[in-house]
Amino acid sequence: MQCDMIFASGDAQFGFPEVKLGTIPGLGGTQRLTKTVGKQKAMEMILTGTPTTASDMERLGVVNRVVASEQDVFEEALKVAQSIASFSAPTIGLAKQAVVAAEATTLEAGLEIERALYYSSFSLADCSEGIAAFLEKRPASFQHR
């Protein structure tokens, strides 16, 4: 639940079995799950301790992609990672900060953080390169600065 993205094989199962052990999910499990799937579904999953399929977790927005096998999980994750790595590393960092702020703050505070990060992105050489590449209809060549 703490990952930026989650890929799973079709036979993967997700669960919160802690009630069966006489305790509750810790380390933020109750909080993250509730924010992701909503109160009612979180209550069902946590109070029953029943595992949920990867397909159900994808439908609920917890899992990004379900693929056929464990080997496909690695290949799909690598494909996505390579795509992300082709973009400006500083820009990816700013985008991640904005998304994390959205989860951790109020909308108003998140918008202020986003605005500051957005404006700071214009000071990056990669932003200038990205805009120039777009206008010139060519692929960008990011220098990660």
C-alpha cells in the first residue's frame, strides 16, 4: 500500500488478516486502505480478514495492473520504470512530491504545494528542453537538471 505503483499477477491475493490474530493492521494499513478504497470496503476487508483477488484490488484502485504471471509482473514493472526513466528525473521528483502532498494534506494545502512545485519546474533546464522539443515536434533530450 505504500508503493508508488503496484503490479500483481492474476493469482495474487491481498489481505488484512490481523483480526484473525487478535490485532489490527498497523504501520498505516487502516489509514491507507481507507483512503484508497473508501470506508465501507476497508471495513469489510479489515473486519473479515478475507483475502481479496488482484483483479478486485485493481478495480478498487489499489493495484495498477494485473498481469498473467509473476514473471510478467517483473517485465511490466520494468517497462513502466523504463518509460518513467526516459523523462526528466527532477521533474518526476517534483510530480511525486505533489502527489504525496495530495495524500497527506488538505486540498487547499496540496494546491499551494503543487503551485510552488509547478513554478519551480520552470527553472529546470529540462523544462526548457521539453517545451522546445514539443514546439519543434521532436523527442526531448533530458539532461536531468
